[in-house]
Amino acid sequence: MREGLAAGVIVAGLLLAGCSSGATPADQPGAPGRSAPQKTLPTSDPCAVLTEEQLKTLVLDQEPKQAEQNGLQGCEFRSGGGWSVFVAADAAGTYQQFVEANQGAQELPLAGYPSAIVNDETGCHLTMDVADAGSLKLTALVGPGAPLEVGGSCDAAAKVAESVLQNLPSA
């Protein structure tokens, strides 16, 4: 009787193990899934992604300017205190493509959205999975004269990204 019970437990365990592969969603292998609602990527006015109040809180006191970086049209926000951030929608490039192209990318979930960062001599590059097609991209560069509350380049990029998310409409 014990042998039959033990065999039954082993078979049940094997069946249950086969049912849970632990695989992540197919559209984002190796990445945590998006647990927040899909957003609409900004297309008409890239400088409208931050409010005046958010700009003050983030110590970005210079006039925002539309700019281009790596083929993306976006907006550059600057501080007279030594730091800047570029924000753009990338309708063609996805979060997963960013992670695959940058082997040193560190995953950093932000507000329910899979995100990844790469920090190099040109700043901290952050890509967020906010939409099924495309991604939100930020590049922050913090210089030695920046206020302490800004933190490092990746801290600054994450703070700006969380602020931008508040202003993007759900899809």
C-alpha cells in the first residue's frame, strides 16, 4: 500500500512539474511582463510629456527644446544646475530589442512597466515597455554641478520616466 501511495505521489509531482514551465510571456522572453496599462506613445508634442510642476520638482529649469538623438525626435529638458534628459517615443524599437542589443542592460521595473538601463560615458539610457508597439526612451546625463536630490544619471532617468508615465494617456 505504501509503495502504491509513494508511486502515486511521484507521478502527481511529475505531472504538476510538467504543467508549470516557469516561462515568461512569449512577447518578452526573459523579461518581467507589463503589469500596468498600455500607454499611448507621445507623437505630436514631445515636450508636453512633463508638466510645469514636474519640471520644477525635477529641477529642470531651462526651456524644453525639441531635439533629435539617435534618429529619434524627442525633447531635451535641461537644468541650469548641471543635468539634462532627452525623452522620446520610439515607435519602431521595442524594450526587448534594446535588451538584446545591449548585453550589459540591467532590468529595472518602474511603476509596473519593464524597463532596462545602460549607463555609459554618454549618460544613462533607459527604455521602457509602455506600449505593444514601440517604447519610451530616455537619456539622462548628470554633471558635477547638479543638485544632490537629482542623484546619478540613472536615478535621474528613473525619476523623469515615472513623471512622464503620469502624463501618458492609456491606450
